[in-house]
Amino acid sequence: MKEQQIATQSIHAGYRPENGQPRNIPIVQSTTFRYETSEKMGALFDLEASGYFYTRLQNPTNDQVAAKICAMEGGSAAMLTSSGQAANFYAIFNIASCGDHIVASSAIYGGTYNLFAVTMKRMGISFTFVDPDCSEETLRAAFQPNTKALFGETVANPALSVLDIERFARVAHENGVPLIVDNTFPTPVNCRPIEFGVDIVTHSTTKYMDGHANAVGGAIVDSGNFDWTKYPDKYPGLCTPDESYHGVTYTERFGLGGAFITKAVVQLMRDLGSIPAPMNSYLLNVGLETLPLRMAQHCHNGQAVAEYLAQHPKVAWVKYPGLKGDAHYELAQKYMPQGTCGVVSFGVKGGREAASRFMAGLKLASIATHVADAKTCVLHPASSTHRQLSDAELAAAGVAPDLVRFSVGIEDVRDIIADLEQALAAI
């Protein structure tokens, strides 16, 4: 049977029950797994057999949901993490260590920027941030001999700039490094970055994938396309023996399709333990089953809200890649012709004070440190998610001081616009 369409994969991929087995993915709520002999368990510790022995590393529920996301992204292997932050940290730390360097887009989520620029910097990994719309020459100039990866977001949170994926992939591969892209906002329903040259995809599954603000989580998907063995000196962790696992070389034992994720699981998850609870993975799977339907409604509502705001006299500016005339409209049409997401960024005339009054006047939309679920919510990033950034860093991230991030839910769009209308009328 040919590869199924994504709407079918969102329901069936990753788990196929046998005769008499549960129709839904079972919740394996157990920390440990029993074996009849020490030899059988020892084979797992030596990576000579597949199976489960302790949920801090792997759990069947988690792996089945990861397999679904892997199929939806068109990857070769995947893993779940306890948060999107953990997913981005693991994706970088799996191939970079003290003394290494990463090039990253400056237009990324504020928490990710802080992770890179502060926390991982303390670990000895340096980052150079570049404008995602910079020229290829500027992008190439950011690379150093010790650069291990290029990182970006398909649709930046909350700047809503669209990454030119093929251009970033081309420059990354010219420099012998993988392109890692966070695909949280479009999800694989609207964008499959691997098809445009991305090597590793990350997600905050907390957002649209879960869709109901039920469970924090993350995911990493490996395309299996990057040839680590061409650069053994650059990626010794994948291409040379790991003494903590009896000298296994991941690229030799698991091939290009499995080496990256296997190493991330058996090294990083083993030592850092950012595993999602099986119950959270179960909830994530429930969300995944309706993801294509919800994304279509989010995009429909987002487009309508953006068009309404664009003509409102009290709105200073609107950023939404689906608007004709938007700086990233053409890139959005190229990479996400079905739509980008349901998030709209805009500024209210009168700046921060007016934005605060507007948000306080909303009745349907909630002020919440969250984005991308079924319910409409709103946030002022400069005073919340991005408050750790300086004005210069805010500008580099595409976050204006007056920016309001409006996450359009799947309610009737007439009610959402009515809520906007009455709140804007009050300022």
C-alpha cells in the first residue's frame, strides 16, 4: 500500500493493534519491565536487542506516539521529550558540546533564544544569531570551523516570519552541517520541512499537536538523510565508539536512519531523563487524531481575523503570512500553500498602554502564557515570554514592544471578531 495521506496517518500511524488488542494506544503506566533472565535484560543494555527496561529511557506508549509523528513528518526515527524546550536542547546537545558553535535564526521563540544564548552558552556552546531574511553571503559568513548545526523555525513565534527553508538547507549542507528546524506552528499538516532539505525537525507538541492545553511535550524527528559519516571528526559522538555502551558506534550499528535518535535516547534521555509521562503521550495522541481538521479551522479563522484587523483604524500594523502584501507571503505560499497557522501578531495604536487596555477588554479570548490550542488566547510577549530580552534583542527577534500575539482558536470566527471589535472600541 502506498504512503497514506496525513489525515489518515494522524489516526492510524505508529500503532496497529493485533487480534484482541486495544483499539486505542494503551497507556503503559509502569516505570519498569520484567524479564525472565539477566541475560535477556543485558542484551538491552548492550543495545543488541530492542525492548524496554526503564521508562526514563523509553516507554511503549511514548514510542508509538513518536512513530506517528515520525510518519507524519516523513522521517526515519523520532522520540518524544517532556517539553519543546527539551526537544530543542536534545537536538543541539546530541551533536554539540563545550567548544562548539551553532548558527541560529534570531527570529525564534524567546524561551529558545534564552536556552541558546544563556544556558547553553554556560555549557561552552556558542551561538551566532542571524536575521532569517539575511543574504546568503551574510549567512555563510556566520559559520565557523567549529560550527555543528544551523537552526531556525519554519514560522517564527511570535514574529511570524517564514524561514526560506531551501536556502538555509543549501547553506547548511555547503558547510557540512545539518539544518535543524522547529516546525511547531505549521505542524506537518501545513509544512513538511524534510521535503525541502531539513535534516532534523523539532516540535513543542504542547501547541497545535496536543491542541487542548492538556499536556506539555516535545518531539524530535530525524530525516535520516544527513550523512554523519562524511564528517567523522566533526561528529565523533555518532561516528566513533561510545565507551558507555561497550564501544558501540551508532552510525555503524543503527545506520543513518537510526543513529541520531538512538544516541539521543540512550545517552541524553538516560542521563537527563526528560521523558514524557505515558499519560501525556496518550493525550497527545488524542490531539493528533484531529490535527488536520483543527489546523484547517485555525488557518481559516486566522486569515479572517488578520483581514479584519488589517482594515481596523485602531490597529497600527498586522503580521500574518497569509495576508497579501505581507513580507513573507510568497515564502508562505511556497512552503505552506494550505496555510501557516492560527496566530496573528499586530500592534494597537497607542503602544504598550493601549495594548494592555485592549487585552483587558477581551471577553472570549483569555490572556494566557500559551498559544496554539482550541481556545483563543492573547499575550503581550515583550512583557511575558520575551521579557528577558533587551530592546535590541527584541528587535532582532522581530518582537516589537507593542506586539500583541493573538492565537486564534477554533470557535466560530464571528464570535472571535465580535470580541475583537468590542475590545478595540473601548480604547
